[in-house]
Amino acid sequence: MMGIARSRMDRSVSAAPAKTPPGKPGAAAPEAPPPKKSKKLMFIALTLVAIVAAGGGAAFWFLKPSAPASAKPSGPARYIALEPAFVVNLADEGGARYLQADVQLQTRDADTAAAVALHTPIIRNKLLLLFGQQTSQQLTGRNGKEQLQAQALAEVKKTLRAQHAANQVEALLFTSIVIQ
């Protein structure tokens, strides 16, 4: 009886299909597919990279030094003396009063310096006319002199523009002014 039982056991063991290595024809299907990498993780990583890149771009844009609306030419200041000194009768009634002023123009632009040198006669004429319209009362205080200075600078720039020349004059300076 033992022989019969053993042959049945042998049959039951041999009746089980033999496992074949994967990749060969007739191989048994794997029990469970390997887990796939989550697409959510890749999506989160790409989103974080995009946010960091956008933040870096925004920081670059807002923190970069901004150029002024009218970029001034760089370089050393040049002072151009309008010689000889201006001497004009003031527009006072009832007395002979006069103004004597030494004027210099400041620029950092070589083209403007050349334009001032070329158009000095026209500039001097316009300034003489402007200075001759003033009264001694208008020029007694600091404010009066500063207003005249601003008007004279505007006149110089206007004259250079009318001549289609460079007009980057930064300042008009009175280096000496006498009112009598």
C-alpha cells in the first residue's frame, strides 16, 4: 500500500506545472505587476521647479537697477565759461542800475560742449536779453537769483534745441554776480 500511496504523491507533485524562467515562451504570468512610479510625484516636482524659476525671474526683474528715464551721459563734468562777463542795464525805472555776472555752463556730454562753443554768440545774445528784463527788486534775495538762474538755464537749452544741437546742459552757474 505504501507503494501505491507513494506513486500518487509522486503524481501529485509531478502534476504541478513546472515554473519556467520569465521571458521564455510558455512562461507563467507574473503574480502582480511591479508598482509604477507615481505621476503625482513628478507633477509636484515640476511644479516646484516652475515656481522657483518664476520667483528667480521676478526677483531679477524687480531687483535689477532701473535706468533713469533720461539717461545722463557719464563722464567728468565740464565747465564752459561764457566770457566776457555779462554787463547789462536793469529794467529799473528812475535810475541807472546794472547787473554784472560771470556765467559758466556745466555738462558731461562732449557733443553739448561742442554745441555750446559753436553757438556761444546766440546763447550770449539770449542771456543778455533775459538779464536786461530783470529789475533790481527781483534780484535782491537768493530766491530772485535762483529764479533767474533757472530761467537762464531754460533759455540756453531752448536755444540749443532751436539750433538742432545737443542740449544736455546740467546747470548754469553764476560764479560772480554784482547788482548796483
